[in-house]
Amino acid sequence: MSVALLTPPVARPLDVLGVPGQVNLDHAASAPCARVAADAVAELLPWYASVHRGAGALSRRCTLAYEQARQTVGDFFGARSDDHVVFTRNTTDALNLLARALPAGTTVVTFAGEHHANLLPWPRRSVRLPVPATPGEAVRALAAALTELRRATPADLPVLVAVTGASNVTGERWPVAELALVARRHGARIAVDAAQLAPHAPVDVAALGVDYLAASGHKLYAPFGAGVLVGRGDWLDSAPPYLAGGGATSHVGAATHDVRWAVGAARHEAGTPNLLGAVALAAVCAALSAADRAALHVREQALLTRLRDGLAALPDVVELRTFGPDAPRVGIVSFVVAGRDSGEVAAELATGYDIGVRDGLFCAHPLVRRLLAGAAARSGRTDLPPTALRASFGLGSTTQDVDRLLTALAALT
């Protein structure tokens, strides 16, 4: 077997696939496929075979490709030497895995501003903090909550803080490093939902001081059904397997309960793994690692400013926000059109202008309802609809895309 199979994937230009004439401003739901991801899958498909379970050349190559993908993804997210990199279906799957792996008696602390993926999986023994008005208030609220929790909870019972890296509703970035520092001071661990942050900015678990990170390939330009959970191995190795089946065991005897489960990522990856999804995700991670992330950030922020300024100039459009208007954010903006049903506006943008945006409550119902009430109070409008619109962009988005949306909204309002 060629040693070259163990080298990192070749970085290629980060262009994305798309349909000419269609303006895709729904990246936050599912980003378009990067060409490097499609190319990586096409290159491996002729060799496709079982992973970890065969001695033939095809199986050996696929096993190497799968484990190489694990290393590449782990490096991309700054995994430490004792971290596990577990391939999952998506962020929701990864956080459910972590929820299943929590030691008995763990208390989970979240904020009410989370996506449902980071609200619903946790056990009943959880604390949900109110949505903060500023990043600083988030840090202070967590510190106060953990201080009180430690007073009321035996010191030997674990605490996990679960927080988003960037809001899927507003694009606002949360102070992850500062929250992680507060968690460590109180002996708590912290998990980050990086589904929206990772496509827009480097995310390094070691540098941030976080214990777990969850991300989705379909939001990271690799829509082939793979996600990842990166983090501390002790809880994952002590927990029952997320799935029971082949590949998750080191021994299975004749007796019903004569089973020894594997340690490491394999413990939670039973069954035939999603090889193509892992390879596609790794290809994008390699390409982003080789890219000028600072230049990509500057470009995205220019598009974001253009969009937000254009929306602010439309008298019937009100932007949703959690923090102040100048808070750091990624390429996501949610808004409402006063007097117009959001679903109808989205449909008209699609059918009349070939523009795709999102409408609804964005799988963050408590947060969006709160932000809609705040938008009404801030604007003085009493005719805001009960759902919102969201425009989101990334690689491949252009000023023409933004201007086309603004022109269409001006015509519809």
C-alpha cells in the first residue's frame, strides 16, 4: 500500500458548486458543496469498500482514507493528543452522543438562545439561563449560575456548560473563550456547538480551552452526511456505546452479556461508517486550512455590512439581534418585513427573483420569539409577523447576490 495515502489531502481552490442564475442565501441551513469535497468523493468512489474489515487492497485503501480523514478533521479543530474525534451524522447527532455519554448526575447549563440541537438533547437535570443582552452579560450570568450551582451541588458531581459559537439566527458570535475560562474556574466542562462558526472562522478546541466541539459537514461545504464530535476521551470511553454493533467491540463471547466495548472513537461508531462523508469533510478542512482565512473574513464582513446597511435603509424591514448592532458576527442576518407574512415573502423571492432565503423560526423557537418581541419594541411596529426571514452566505457569495436580494425586497415592501 502506498505511503502517499497517509499524507494530508492536497489543498485545492475553494470554489463551490451551484446552479447558474440561482442566488443561494441559505448557507446557514445547508451550505453548497465545495468542489474539493465532490472531487474527493469522486476520486475514492472506484475504490469504495468496507472500512476496518477487509484485507483486500480496496478495503485497506479505504481504511487508510478514513483514518487519515479523522486526523485531518482533528487537526483542523485543534484536537489535543488525548481527544477523540468521533464521526457522526451532524451536529445534532454529535450533541446527542455527548448527552448520552454524560456521567450520572451531570448538570448541564445552557442559554435560552441555543439552537434546538443544543437545547433538547440534555437530561432533565439542566439549568437554562436567560438570553443575555450582551456578551459580557453572558459571561457574568454563567459565573453567577456556576457559583450558585456549586454551592447547591456536591463537588464530585460533574457540570457541563453547552453554548453556541455563533447564533444560527443572528450570526452573532458568543464569547466562547471567556465562557470556557469561567467554566474551568468552577470545575465545569464546556461543549461548543460550532455548526455555524466553523464555516466562517477558525475554531481550535485547545486554544479556546473547550472540552467538546460539535460540527456538521453539510454546513461546512461537505454535504455527504458526516459530522463530528471532538473532545475529551474519558467520558466517551466510560459511557455505553451510542450505537451497539459491529466495530464497537473488542470482544463478544457466547454468553448474552459477555461483551467488551472498544475504547476510542470506534466505541461510538458501530456499523459501517460513512467513509465518503468523512473524506469529503476532511477535504474541505484541508482546503480551509491552506486558505487565507483572514482574507475570507474581510470579504465576508464586507458583504455582511453591505447587506445590513441595505436592510436598514428599507423602512419596513427590521433586523433581529440579541446583542448590540456592532457585536461581532458571521454571515447570517435575520429580519422581518412589517405587514408581510415571512413565508409569503420567501416564496415571492424564490419564484419571482430566483433567490433562496429561509423563513420560519429556524429551529430556535424560544430565541426567535424573544427576538421578534424585541424587534417590535425597538422599532415601535405593531405589524411584525410571527416568523422571520434569514439570509446567510459564505464561500461563493457575491456583492451581486446581496444587491439582488436588496433590490427584490425593495420591490416587495
